[in-house]
Amino acid sequence: MRHRHRVLGFLFLLFAITYIDRICISVAGPRMQEDLGIDPVGWGWVTAMFTLSYSLFEIPTGVMGDRLGPRRVLTRIVLWWSAFTSLTGIVSNYHLLLFTRFCFGAGEAGAFPNASIVISRWFPPSQRASISGVMLMASQTGGAIAPLLVVPMQMRYGWRMSFFVFGAVGVVWAVAWYLW
């Protein structure tokens, strides 16, 4: 039972971090658009690239979890998206930002299906819906606290720093998850 709480804690943090990373670009958007000279139509493409790649890679990454196991795949997912979260902080033009956002979405895809594998292995059927509800709550909690974390950071250190910091947070999570 004690280990289930640890699994739940890891998954809760996973989903909070996914949405903090997603919301980070929304908060930084106006400063990024100004800094990189992106018009509203171009910004629409920037936000669409994540969603496009996320949807394209969701099923293949879920299949990967079925074959390789969620421990390895969730570690890969978080390391990948953390790398591209951090790389978002160094982009210097529109085209690099499009590429980075596409890769970020491709990397984050599969987090929910692989977490579902973890839930099915660690929790009895009578608890799975409740645990899935906690995961959805965690993602919304991450989205809710993201501006509280990101805005002060971006105001003090600029929009780029928030991507470096939250990329590092993901790496810490991935290392702890894999080692545990």
C-alpha cells in the first residue's frame, strides 16, 4: 500500500509538470512574439505544431509503452519533452520555434496512455477511475499554478529562463522515476 502512494505521488507530479510546461509558452507568448517578430497567424502555427504532433504520436507512444513498459517509456517521454522545453528557451527565430514545438508535442505524447498502464498495474480495478480522476486534477492544478510560477520568473529573468527551469524540473522527475 505504501508504494501505491509513491506511485500516485509520481503520477501527480508528472501531470502537474506536463501542464506547467504547456502553459509556460502561453504566458511567454506575447514576449516571444515581440522578441522573435511573430505575427498572430504565425503564433497560431506555433501553438498548432504542438497539438498536431501530440495527436500524431499519442497512439504510437502508447504502443511503445505496451511493448517496452511504462517505466522506460515515461522516462523517455519526460526526458524528451524536458529537452525540447529547454530548447524552446534558446530558439532564435520562427522556424526553429515551429520545429521545437513540434518535437515537444511528439515527445510529450504518450504520457497519459503510459500513466494508464501504471495505474492498471498498481491499483485495483475498484480504484482506477478515482486515480485517473486524480491525474486529471493534477494536470489542471499544474495549469492553474503555472502562471503563478512562470510570470514572476519571466518578469525577473526574461521569458527564456522559465523554459530552462521547467526543463530541468522534468529531468529531475525522470531520474527519480527511473531510479525508483
